Amino acid sequence: ESKIEELDNQMEDTKKKMEERLKLRNGEREDFESALKVDQEAIDSLNQAIVALMKFYKKNKIPLNLAQKEPKYTIDPDKAPEMEWAGQDSYGGRKEESTGIIAILSMTVEDYQKEMKTGRQQDAEAEEDYEKDRAAMEEVLHALKESHSTKVNELAETQDAIRDAKAFIEQKEGEMDEEKGMKQTLTKDCE
């Protein structure tokens, strides 16, 4: 009976562990899906920003190619060229940096995509680990149930044996009482 009670406790404990592991996995999955959604929203926003910048540059006829201009040196190659400002109206912005901004945004999009890919791989690995853990816990639970069933059968057999032994004892006690009665009768008759 104590072994059966111990097995019952172990089965309950295993079931609780399985429930906790399932809750943990569900939480991991929810976190993954949330992060995936946030990453996708960030990619969408960055792509919209890239499209908007490209439209702006096209509309304002700003070239998108990255142009590295060699500085024009005067006679002395160690002397930097002079800055010429013809007025504020002639300043066209930092046109050579337009490609840099778009490239940075594109690289950020790629980083998010790599993060999403890595997240998917990690989630798949976590799911695989969960399935292995669950299978192992189910095997343990199955073994505990089999042991429990065996012990219940053993208990039933033992209780049957005890009942049979008690019946046998009662029968023998009855026979002994009859023998005592017979002895007393014989003793009286002999006297």
C-alpha cells in the first residue's frame, strides 16, 4: 500500500512537471511569435522608409550611387582644397550620403531578417527539445502506471491470500474449539 501511494505521488509529480513544461514551452512560443511580429513590423517600417527616401531622391534628382570624389588638389598635394560657398541657395545637401542611408537601412532590414531566421531555428530546436522532454516524461509516466498496476494486482493477491489465511485460521480455531470440547467431554467421561 505504501509503494502504491509512493507511485501515485510520483505519477502526480510527473504530471505536474509535464504541465509546467508545457506552460513553459507555450510561453516560449508566445514570446517567439511576439518577437517575430515586432521584427516583421520593423522590417515593414524600414522598407517604407527606404521607398520614401528613394522617391525623395528621385523627385529631387539626387543620385543614389555612392560617389567617392577624390579631392582636387592645387599645386601642393599636402594642402586640402578650399571650401567654396556661393551662397545658401546653391547647397544641395549631402548628396553623396544618400546611398549610405539607404544601405544602412537595407543592412538593418537584413539584420532583422537574419534575426527572424535565427529565431525560427531556435524555436524549432526548442520545440524539438520539448518533444524529447515530453516523450521522456511520458515514458516515465507509462512505466509508473505499469508499476502501479502491478502493485495494485500484488496488493489484491496479497489481500486474497490474507483472507484465505484468515478463513483457514478461523476454520482451525473452530476445529481447535471442537477438539477442546471433545477433550473436556473425554476428560469428564474418564473421571
